[in-house]
Amino acid sequence: MSSSPGEPPEAGYQPMRPRVSASACVLTAFFSQALTSFKATSSKLGVICTVSRQPVGTSQKDDQLAIPSPLPPRARPRTLIILDSSFNPPTRAHLRMATSAILSEGRPPTTTNHNVENAVDVGGRVETTRLLLLLSINNADKAPKPAPFHQRLGLMWAFAQDVQAWLQQQANIAIDVDIGLSTLPFFHEKSEAIDQVGFYQRGAPEVKMGQVMLVGYDTLIRVFNPKYYGPVAAPPPGTPLDTSVPTAAENKQEKPRTPMQKALGPLFQRARLRVTMRTDDEWGGKDEQLKYLQDLVQGDDGEEGGGHGLGRIGGSKEWAERIEMVEGREAGTEVVSSTYARDAAREGNRERLDKMVSDGVKWWIEEEGLYRE
């Protein structure tokens, strides 16, 4: 499935001075301590704080000085949008991924009703949407470069407020943004941990929380690489080839699942992948990337997919129904990347940095002197 994310977040976006401006030192200390505390536990995933759509009982000035804290939803969200990245730093491309996904998932509470946890539409359907920014620290024994993890958490905090500012200005939408840490390396493991974490377990147990995982096209390729799941079990040596025609009863028996099916089957039951296409020399154009998804389905039948169908690599072609391909940058527009953002910061090129990152993220980079070396 393919769709367009609509107008780029930067179009018509009026930058707002980040609310973190009065408390960068306080926030840096908090994130450093939160990181140390998380690493000292046996937890594989946890939410360390929430950027609230409206701090209850606080003024704007109070919020600048407030210590961050996790604010669990009062009811289990219907949809949790997950942006799992290195955030080194988060860019305008990440902003586009997050805001377009939120808009496409239906309308969360507006800025005029954002004290209501569950916004009810005209059909009477309870609708809640929440965004989780997730940072993986599975290589925590090695010093992260070029920005340490606690600084990346600060960048995520600033980025979350940029997401909120854009949504409020462009769509009159308010949304809570959670910031989390994980030591798990694979998407299917993170998805399971998110589903089980107590932070999102409040409310009626029968309410199922759907997950939307935001990934780039290059990540989609890795998700379906069989090497990450182990080889399909082969019969013991010397086992004669069974050429008999299976009986009706044998056809009804459940076939053993492959390692990929064991890993990704539960993932696609609870989550969808929203894939932003990367149209460049390395990954090809839009048509090539859409064809890759088509081949995952058709590759099990005949020669159309070139033998690359999900069924042939140990997966299930039904998974393709849980994948949505969306357009990234428009043709002819400048490439936005974390690498280019770091280069701009190192060179002191503020104009180019502004094209790479949103206003709050730029402020944090400059305030903390990140990427200068």
C-alpha cells in the first residue's frame, strides 16, 4: 500500500522557541541520571518521561522549570505510533515521518479538548493516539559517538516539542509524546516489550493497543533479511526425500513455523509498518521500492517476484497487508540526514543546520555545543 504524507512539516511551520530554554542544565542532569538508573536495572525497555500536551496545574513558566516525569495514559491507547531511531540528531525528515503518521491515523484530541484523555468522534468510537520516541542503547558499554546518550535524550525532548508545535499550528491537534529507552536490538523484540510494559496497561484489558512502527525503506530491507532469524531447519542427514502426495488430513495439519515466522508473526499481529521511501542513488526510485513490496507478495508464485517472495525466504506473504509505503522527500528537494546535520553543526553553518533540523533541536545543538568536534 502506498500513500503520500501530504504537505511537508516545514511548509507554513512557524518555529517556536522551545519550552526547554530555561532549563537545559536541569534537563541534562535529569537525562543523565535517568540513563544511569535505567542501565542499573534489568529492564529491557522503559518510558523515562513524557512531554505532555498540557502540563496539568502549571503555567508556561512553571513548565520550563519542571523536572520531566513519565505520565502514563489514563486509558490504554488505541494507537501507539513508535519512532525508533538513534536521534543523532533528529531531523526534519523525522519530523515529517512523525507528523504525517499522526495525521493519517485519525484525529487525536484537539488543543481545545486536550484535557479529555479519550476523544470520542461522531460515531461514538473512543479514539486515543500517542507517540513514543524510542532510543536503543544496546551498545551502552561503548562510548556513543558523536553525541552521548543523555544528550540524545535532550534532543528527543526538544524534538517532541517541535512535533507538538507543528501539530498545534497546522492541525489544531494535541498529543502526548513519551520518551523511552531500550536495550533490545530487533523490532519484533521491542514491539513485544512495548505491548507488555506496564506503562501502557491502564484501562480495560479488552482494549487492544495497535502499534504503528515508523521505519525507513533501508530498515524494511533489514527486517526481511533471513540472516537475522537463523536458517530454516533442514531434515537430519540421510533422511529420504518424501515424494508422496499428502493426504487431506496432512494438508490440514499446521506446518512447522520458520524462525522468521516465529519472530515476525506476532509482530505483524500487533503492529503495522509505515515505511518512508528513500529515493536516492543507493536505494533506487519510488517505482523500484514499490516493486520490492510487490515482489514480497508475488515472489511466491511463478517467476514475477524473482524468487524473493516472503514465503520463499521463510515469511508469510500476508504480512505485506500490514505494510504501508509512503513518500519521503519530493523529487528535486534537498536530502535531509543526521549526517548532514552533524556536518553543518561542526562547520558552524547555521543556515544549513536550519534546513536539516527543526527549531527546538537546532537550539539544543547550539546551546549544548554538540557536534563541534
